Amino acid sequence: MLGKVLRNLREEAGMTQEELAFKAKIDRPYISQLEHDKKSPTLKMLFRLCDALGVKASELIARVEESR
């Protein structure tokens, strides 16, 4: 669930996985694992991703809730 929302937000921001990884200071393969729901981010990582995407964590979570 989170993966699809994360990917949509990244694409809306016009970013590649590599660009998001660079901004969030994490590895690109980790972004791929998150987007394919192979991994779940910690709360700290969720905030880093949201900061890099320029969205509030509450917005990301709301989108996940809507997609359920």
C-alpha cells in the first residue's frame, strides 16, 4: 500500500528513484524495495522521505488510508 503511494508522490514531484535517494540520503535500491512493498520504513525514514518529497507525513499516510 505504502509503496504505490510513495511512487505516485515521487512521480508527482518529477523525481527518479535516484534523485529521491540522493535527497533523502539513502540508497536507491531501498527506494525500490519500499515502492514494491518489500520493506517498510521506520518513522524516522518516513519523515526523511517526506522531507525530500516536500510533503507532510500526514498527507502520505492519508493517501495510504484512501488507497485501502
